[in-house]
Amino acid sequence: VYISSPVKDQLPRQDSRTAVTEDEIYTEGCQNEAGEEEARVAFTTFFLCVYGNMKWYLSAPTAAGQTPRLDRDRFLQQKRGLGDGEGSPMFPLLQNICQTQMFEQFVKARVEEIRTRMPISKDYSLFLVCANYHRQHHIDFNVINVRRVTRQVADASPSRPLLKSSGNARKMAMAITSNKGYEGDQGKGVAQLVEYCHEYSVLMDVMS
């Protein structure tokens, strides 16, 4: 989420149900890894729910040497069976998605991965790691399972300590430079910020 105001204290008051958190505010050109990670989790959850299990919409090969093919009618049929048929808010979106080249290329790439038995390691995209986890553990692609698996995989990511460290440094920097003034000891706050930055630098060196 990007907000143009350079200082979070200048943001207008918002309904508590829609108010942004410190981790969602983009200020003065600083990177916001925590916000980006939450966006990654949200998009991964959405597309895993939309694409679901490819067995739902792949047609079996009709001759030796052929690979499974995308069956768009079966895709929509499965969605109807899950309650996303005609009259539902999702159906127009699903109709358009299944006709896109993006969807076709996605299916081809996943079929090739399975055909070549390409290993999916933890440093692959969150989407691929989660989809692979569902397949390996035979977990249904319903919304509850997808949300749980996506969060679980994201929290176990090797980059999680780095994300936490940068988030701590960012929050401390925002607290020290806030227009409202820092409530604690300024010197200790700066020292803590230096420690967070050092920790982040060490983690970057280790992971690079």
C-alpha cells in the first residue's frame, strides 16, 4: 500500500476497520518489506484458490507421447460445483481468466514441471512452494486450507528473519522521527536502531 504523505502522523483519521498499520505505510522512498510480504501472501492465496487443483481441468492425453491439455469447460464446471457458477460474483471473473493466455501458459508451465519432476525448493516463489505443498500432502485447495498453508509457508521462509529485522529497524526509525516526539530515551532509541541495522546487515551478508 503506497501513501504519498511523508509522515504517518499527517495521515487523515480513518475508520478503525480500514486504518492502515505502520507496516503498510510507504514513506519517503523507504522499502516496506513487511507490506510487500503481506501483499505476496494475499495474491498467492487468491490465485491458488482460483487455479486450484489442475486435475480438475486437465484432459487426459489421447495418444502416446502427448501431455495433458487444458480443458476450459471442465475448469468452469468444477467452479460451478464449488458454488462459483452463474449468478455468483466470481463467475464473470473466472470466465475471463480461463480464456487468457496467462492461464494457458500457467498450465503449460505446471505440466512441464510435473513431467520433468522438477524439484521445488524453498527459495522458489511463494505460489509454487505452496502449490507443491498442497500436491505433496494431498490437501484440498479450499479457501481455509489455502490460507493456512500460504501463511505457514510464508512464516517458514528463510527470508523471514530478514523481514522481521528490517521491520524492527523501520518501526524504530519511524518512532524516533515522528512529529509526536519519541516517548522513550532518545539515545537508547538510536542505539537500538543501530543494533537493528547491524543485525539486518549481518543477515544480508549471510543470505547473499
